[in-house]
Amino acid sequence: MALDTKKLGFNTKALHAGTPPDPTTGARQFPIHQSTAFVFNDAQHGADMFALRSMDFSYSRMTNPTVDALQKRLAELEGGVGCVAVASGIAAHLVALLPLMQPGMEFVASSRIYGGTVNQFTNTFRERFGWNVKWVDITNPEEVKAAINEKTRCIFMESISNPSGVVADIEAIAKIADSAGIPLVVDNTIASPALCRPFEHGAHIITHSTTKYLSGHGTAMGGAVIDSGKFDWKKHADKYPSLAAPNASYDNIVFADQFGEMAYTVYGIVVGLRDVGPCQSPLNAFLTLSGIETLSLRMERHSENALKVAEFLKAHPCVEWVSYSGLPDSQFFPLVKKYMKNGYASSVFTFAIKGGISEGKAFAEKLKLFSFLANIGDTRSLVIHPASTTHSQVPPERRAQIGIGENVVRLSIGLEDIEDIIADIDQALKAATNQKAAA
């Protein structure tokens, strides 16, 4: 008898959702379906798939069994109705906004987000697609509300911001989105569904870089777009013609009519993946499925280690300040308690070393246990100097506004023994600031 994972707990879903035993071979681990295409039953079957009368597997740019298994698992873990797995987190932003935006339209976005996303929104989306972004302080709901006008098509934010760890009031922003008749899109990469489930607080769409905590081992690139199924596209048909008006490339079907609550997801697959093409590979989907099996356990350890590191840094004489929302004196701690499981705040945060850009770079270089690279969410501890790397394309005045000064360092705390992590940080701080180690 098939297992209905929708009725089971989070950790059970992380192990079983979307991946039943193989019915032909009995293999318990879900297979890697490394095939570009899949055979039609007959001519009618092929015609039905190309006309969207059937949604079987046809061509791996759009539909693949291993990728589909990942999509089902992520949809269940986030409490959504459907998911589109894509090639990267940046690709997820594109596929997420594609059904929502038209040239000349606007979207409101938090200014406290990943530097690569800032560049994508500011330059590529605005200059190449005509999607105009309005930056706001996401911690100020009144500022968010004031930025919305008749051209606004969505609000975008991160549940925990990268790199500064800002936590916004999802529920308050969701209410603003509802009042404006637009969806709230939340990038849940740093929290992951093990800590935060934005749909439970009013969000409509969730994005992920699955490369990070979901995969967890620094081996698989990927992204995902998950739909709650709760936004009424037909009610706001004038704003969202991609979903609520006839589509010329599919015999003038109306996605909202034909696919109901799955309209957004189906559009992402049969238009987004078909026409833009950022599909996820079966191998990366397989590796991410494997990583998700230990997600809850890893997020607990990541968060516990990060808190201890933040406490250590806060008391260190070589440190100016620490921005970690899991610290009880953080301005965002009440929101961490409200939105994050067990008050965990994940493991990505920033701190400022005493000095300037030379000390910030030197600290990253002097670390021995940490890897100096552009990634987060690995089992291993990672470090980067944002002003010279991830946020180097962000204007200096904007970096200053969002707390990314030249002496700021981003840490992604891993799963090593906490004593080893702290010892490495201590020696690197002292070496970078020319302090002698304590006797």
C-alpha cells in the first residue's frame, strides 16, 4: 500500500516524501533517471503531453522522475501544492517572477538580501527585462506599504537575510501583500523549512537555493520555487495575464482555469523551464534528496554552533560588533522566537573585525579550519569577505546602509566540534589584528 506522507511528520517526510521504493527493481534508494527523454506510449500520448492534456515525463528540461521526486518532497516540507526545481537559487528568482511580471511593471524587494540577488534585480531584471525593483527596509512595514502602487506585482524578501541575518515580520508583510492583491515571495534558503515555514505565516511563494542547507554538503547546485496554491490569480486577472488570460503557445488555454491551484507551478515548468531552460540535473536532484534526509539534525547543530560562536565573538576584544539574530539582545530575537523552530537562527551571520578592509581580508586568509569561498550552508565552516566578493558590485553607500562595511566578515558555521571552530576563529582574529595570543 502506498504511503501517504502528507499525514506524517516533518522528519518522516524528509526521508520518504516523493521517493517510494522502485516498483520494478525494489531499490529502496530513489534512482537517478539520467535520461534526456522518455518514450511516448503512442502518438496520442505524445500529442496529449505537448498540449498539456497529460503531464507525464517527456523531456528532462521540463520533466524528469528524479527531479520530480525532489519537487514533491520540497512541496510537502514547505506545506505547498507544487514545486519547480531549477538549476540554481538565482534561476529560482527568474522562474518565480516570470509568471508575475511584465515589462514596465515593478516589484518591491528587501534591501537586506544576498548581493548576487541585488545585482540580478538591479541590473539584469531591470535593464534586460524591464522589471523595475523598488528597494525597501523590510523591517519597516510602513515603508513597504508606501512603496506599492498600481504597477507592483509582488513583494520579495528573505526569511533570514544573507549575510546580515535580518529577520523581518513575515506575517505583517504578508498582510500588506494581501491588502494590495499581490503575492509575497519569501526566499527561505538560510532558515530552510526545518526552521521556518513561511506559508504558515501568510507567504504565497517560497524560493530556495537548494545548493545550501537543503543539499548540505557542497556538492549539488540547485534552486526551487514552491507555491502555496493560495493566491487567487483569477481574482487579480488584470495583474497576472500569464496565469489568468489565454496563452497563445498552448492553444489559448488559461492556466488558472485548467490547472487551478497548480497553475503557477505548471506555468513554471511548461513555460519557465521550456522557454528559459534552467532545469536541474537528475544527479543534483538525487544528491539534494539525500541531503534533505538529515536536514533537521543538521540545522539544529548548525544553529547551536552558530550561537556559541556569536557569543564568543561578542566578547572578543578584536571584534566591534556581531549581527546574529539568535543572540537574546538582537533586535530581531523576538521574531526569531516567533518564526523559527526552537528559536534557532541558522548559522549564517556577520561581524565586524576591528580595523578596516585589510583586517577583514586578513582574518579570512588566516583561518585554517574554515574554507574561504563563496558558499553557505555546507557541513563545513565557511568564511568570506563580502565587500570584496559577494557584495563588491553593490555601491559602497548601499553596502554601508545594509551593514556590509569593509571590515565586515560573513561566517557560515558548520558541524565541526565547537571547540575547534572557536579556536580557529580566535587565532585568526589575533593574527589579523596583530595581537599576541594570550599566555
